[in-house]
Amino acid sequence: MTMDHSKITELSAKHPKLNVSYTYGTAGFRTKADVLDSVIFRVGLLAVLRSKKHAGKVIGVMITASHNPAQDNGVKLVEPMGEMLAQSWEQYATELANASSDDALIAALQNVVEKEQIDLSNEAVVIVGRDTRPSGEALVAALTDGVQALGGKITDYGLTTTPQLHYLTRCLNTQGTPDAYGEPSEQGYYRKLAEAFKRIVSGKPKLSTIYVDAANGIGAPALHKLAKVLTDDLLSVQVVNDDTATPTKLNHQSGADFVKVNQKKPEGFDLKPGMRCASLDGDADRIVFWYADNAGTFKLLDGDKIATLAAEFIMGLVRKAKVPNINVGLVQTAYANGSATAYVKDTLKVPVVFTPTGVKHLHHAAEEFDVGAYFEANGHGTVLFSQQAIKAFHSTTGKTAEETEALEILKALTDLINQTVGDALSDLLMVEAILTSQGRSLADWDSAYSDLPSRLEKVKVQNRLNFEAIKADTELAKPEGLQQKINQQVAKFKHGRSFVRPSGTEDVVRVYAEADTQENADLLANIVCGLVYDQYGGVGERPAKFKKVDQQGNIIA
Ligand code: G16
């Protein structure tokens, strides 16, 4: 069987390539929505080939730009078991997106078919979901053309959170098998989470209301629906920032990214000591928790805190249940707070693995453990259980009531925690289940360790691709000389740490700094930002807070 070139050409004409260069980044293609039409069409073509490569298994496509502003959009591909697209295929995605003519596009497709030895007579099935961005609907139409141009079938699941689309993909591919993951529907997703949550918290005193900032995104309707299934006696949730009808409000002064980066509460909250709060991002795959202490000071519980809470709780259960041979590990990135890493290694005595930014990297590293907790500091993560661990939880018989209870909670956690990808709703329930089990407040959870003060900044540069990060993002190989200059500055600060890396989702380079005091962390960040801006191609208005440094590394302004 061969590809129908005329059909590809005919449909491709509806989605002309613009004079833009595209890269498959940290989380797929992500840029301004108005330059994405041809890219999404071509992703449709690639999704068909990926499905055929997997002998007709369902491939997921999520149209979202997650934490980015409303005018952006993007696309992520989902593998049959719900993971992110295999990294070996990212290059094909970039080649297809940049093919400059129909002939070049067909040649790029042919290249994938040959290199991957794809049997074109196989079926191809694709499902698609999208977040609440206004550009989403037209992009789904472009994707549909791409899928149909190569004879694939497509089902549109409409508005979904990113993790729901991952869940649906896995459910569809496993239904009727011993590995069946759940009912392949949105309601099935809510029921699975609610049922597992109930198994953990039943009979335990309910915590006070949790106020969830939904970033005016898809997480808002999803959380409303989940709350209905959960019922009030299990969890009291109040959804704040749930205006999905006003596109400009998406992620604006709200959401997990805003709260983490600015280390302050989002709009829409009259924060009082004692209130328990959390923030989702625009596609509900990240969550951070926050509260005000007795003095009214804003306090953040980020992905690092979630990971340590989960790892400690699960380790305790494994010990109580006396399940043998279960190794627990934690995966972090360079953004993990130094105190978090020290706590995991020194207090929890759990091994830590570092990967570059992007859950696609962390997920695979976590699969190496029986219980692998991976979280980025920004709140993106989950806990993976190996097949062996799940089997062990089911085959072990508790000899005491305590052992039996621990086993029941472990089993429920394997259902509650999304095994495909970081999921804000699943993570919300996981944290609430743990805190309910422990009868613990946010402040008490927070007291496990104190974060080193940190600061995350962005610098706009001419070409962020001139920056090449190495060693799990902790150092720069390019541009030449910059790393030495950063090292020289870091050495001046107690507990100083700083790194620079190009973002894979925004047209900026990110600058992270940590030091003994907030003042010093801010100063170090502003020195490094100044270095990048002044000496390595900064563009746009120069923020006044960036420091000027002379060739000897002395601050001059
Ligand atoms: C995506 C990725 C995350 C990553 C974040 C920021 O999140 O899934 O793993 O941490 O982008 O990446 P970068 O620093 O490269 O811009 P999301 O929630 O935006 O999809």
C-alpha cells in the first residue's frame, strides 16, 4: 500500500506553510496560535503514522498551550499507554512541520515510513482533545484534515484537560485486556478518581474547604464535574477563577505558573490565615498549594513539597504493609529547591535522579523504580507504580488490621494517581487523601523543611536557540563564556546556585537563582539576567532591575 499523494496535496493546500521555523520543544509545538494551522495539519499526518507503527493503536493529540497566554496554542502527541511521544519521533515532527513544499512534505513522510518500516495497510486511530482557547476548534479541524489525508480515523473528545486525554488514550488501548485502565469516558475518569479517593478517606474526619484557583481554564469545568461525583461529605471544594467564557482571563494573574513564579496569591482570593488553597494551570496538568501563615505571609507548597509528601507517605505504607522488595525513588530537575533535594537524600534517605526539564524526561526516569515519584518544582508530576509493585500490593495479605489497612490504601493510591502523566485533579485528590489520612494542615506539611529563597526570571533574547543547556540543565555549553561568568557570580553568594536555559514553551531564556536570603536570590537572578541581556543578545525593553556587570564581573549599576 502507498500514500495517496493527491489527497495529501489537496488537503495540504488548505493549510499552507508560513515562513516560520518550528521546533518540537519541551511539550510539543507551542507558539502563537495564528501560525500553527499547517503544523497541526502535519501533526495529524504524523499521528496516523505513529498509530500505524503501533499496529493501529489509538494515538492521542492534545491541542493546548497550557500555562501560556490565551493567544498561544500548541500540540502534544500521546503514545498508546498515555505517555508523551517517543523522543525518537520528535525529529520527524520537526521535519514535517518545516517541510517547505508539498513535495518536501511527502518526502518527509516517506522518510518516516521507510526508517520506521511502517506497514501502511495498518489501521490508524487518533483521538483529540483541546483546552478552552478560542483557537482550539479551528486547529482541531486542521488536525482532522491531516488525519484524513492519510486515511486515519479521528474522534474528537472536545474540551478535555491534558491528563484526561492521556487517560482516555490509555483506556481505549487497554479496554478488554487484563491491563484495562478504566472506562474510556470523561465520566469514567471522574468516577475512577472519586471511587479511589473514597476508599482512602472514608471514615476519617473531612478537612476544611480547599479553594482551587482554576486559572480560568479547562480545569474549572472539570473540577466542578469532579466535585459533583465526589459529593460534599468526602471533600469540600470551591472553584475560584472559573471564567472560561472570557478568553483573555486564561492564566492571567492566576494559575500555578503565576503563583509559583511570583510567589504570591492569584487574583480572586481574599486570603486569610487558615484558608487552604491550590492553583491549577491552563490545561490542569500542574498544581501547587498555598496558604497564609498566622502572620498573614504567603506560603507556597510547590511540586517539590508534593513529591516529598507523597514519597514519605507511600514509603510509610509500604513499610507498614510489609511489602518486600519495593524500591522508592524520586526524580527532580535543576529547578528543585536545594533544601528539597537535601531533605529527600538526607532525611527520607530516598535516591534522587536528575533529568532535564520536561515531564517527558522525568516520567521515563521514574519508571526505573517500583515507586517513582517525579515532580517538577512548578507542580507538574505524578507517582508511578511498577507492574511488580501493583502485583505485590494485591498479592500480599495483611496479617494485622494495620497491615491490611496500609495495603488497601496502597491499592487505592494506584487507582487514584494518574499513571500516564502529571494530573492536577488526581494530584489534588492524592494530596487531600494524604493530608486527610494524617489529619494534617498545610502549615504542618510545609514544616518538613524550609525552602532556600529562590527567584525565577525570564529574559527575551534575539535567538534562544543560541543557548544550549547541558548536565540536566545545570550548565550552559553555549554561548561561549557565559557559564564561566555565571560561576564567577554564584561563588559570591552563600548557598548560591544559578542556571540559565532556553525555554521550550516560550520565546525566552529562563534564569533561576537560589541563595541564603530572598534579597540575595533576587540579586543573583538580576545579575545573571543582566549578563544575559547585555552581553548575549537581549531584546525589548531592558527591565530596570537587571544589574549591569563589567568585564571583571563587578556590579556597576
Ligand atoms: C511544560 C512541560 C513541563 C515544563 C514546562 C516549562 O509544561 O510539560 O514539563 O516544566 O512546560 O517548560 P520550559 O521551561 O521549557 O518552558 P506546561 O504545563 O506548560 O505544558
